[in-house]
Amino acid sequence: MKAFILAAGNGTRLRPITDSNPKCLAPIQGVPLLEIWLNNCKAAGISEVLVNAHAHVGAVKEFSAGQRTGVVVRIAEEPQLLGSAGTLAENHKFVAGEKEFFVLYGDVLTNVDLWKMLAFHKQKKVSATLGIHQVAEPARCGIVGVDGNEIIQSFVEKPAQPASNWAFTGVMIARKEVLELITERRPADIGFDLLPQLVGRMAAYKITEYLLDIGTLESYKTAQETWPGLGHAQQADIHG
């Protein structure tokens, strides 16, 4: 099993932390966010990940070369940002032999059970499964509409008038045919350019464990105070 960990953002809202380090290496209670992701991947049977990098590429390469999680890490350097969907398309050969793969946003802190999510995805027999949770500010997120069979019937990125507060978390499973839908334009974005095309072919997996988008200094501070660790999966009313 393989996964993309999307980690190329500049992290401007996390300055000064990101002045000298990439956001994906920001420590959470002393452990780099990327290391937390790698350990969660290992627990789910994911043996190899591709991490895209743009800001502070050297630091990401150094960390990846020295990490001891047991997960193989490949770095895809992006001198020019490709966008989240563009990264998937440009590195499609990485998952050429995979039936499905994970797409994980590197700035999300969570102890979600990826194995359980994968089992749900396989049961639903869909092209993709999105992890979703309820948020306090839906206008800032990708908002889904879900039917009684847990199939996503609408997806709108950052809607002016949100239809619900159920949002995409940045945790996703996709089958490889999804890559064929990505526009050739770069940058290309998962929320704006890809997911709306998959309406009716995606399932919604409700994440009840701890999940926090480490996007601002405020949420970063919250993470230091509230993160229970990977070994303590629990429901958490935390909204990024």
C-alpha cells in the first residue's frame, strides 16, 4: 500500500516557525508532524510514501534520510508548485501498480485509524473515499453533501453559502482511475479541480478521532496542548 503526503505548502500563516523549517516538520510535542504521519501510515500497512516538497527542501530530504519509522520515503521536489492534484498527476507512476492509495495532507494532525477507513472504502466499492468531519467555519473548507448510503452527492470548495458543516479533512483514499480526471493545467487543486468531478462516485467516512488542521499559530498552539498521540485515538471536538 502506498500514500502521497502533500507537504509542499509555504506555511506563511505559521511564520516565524516556517521561516527556517517546512510546515511538515513543525514539532508537535517534540515530534515532527511528518514523523507522526509516517508512524500512522506504518500502523495501517502503508509501506511507501511520496512526499512533495517546495519550501526548505533540504530539511525535508535530511529528515527523510534519517527517519527510522520503517516506511520508505520518496521526495518529489517541486521548484514550481504543481498544486495538490497536479502533484498526483505528475507522479502517477508512483502508484501505477496500486489498486488504491491514500492521499494525506501533510499539515493535518490526526490519529485516525487509516486501516478502518480503508476497510470502509473497500466495502463501498467507490472511486474515492473522503474523510470528513464537522467544522465551525465551513466557508473556509471543502463542503460535502452526503446521502443515506454515505455517498457524496455534492462537493463545493470554500462555498459562499455552505449547505452543511461537513468538510473534507485532507484524508482521502483513491483508485488510480481518479488520476485520469485531473486537468493538464498547473497548478491543479484537489478541492477545486478534482473532487467536484467525482460527485456520486465518492463515499464519506466520518472521522471521529482527533483531527486538527495545523494552519495557523493558534491551531499549532492548540495542538501542543491537546494532542493525545497516535496510541490514544479518541473523539475530539477540535476544528481547524
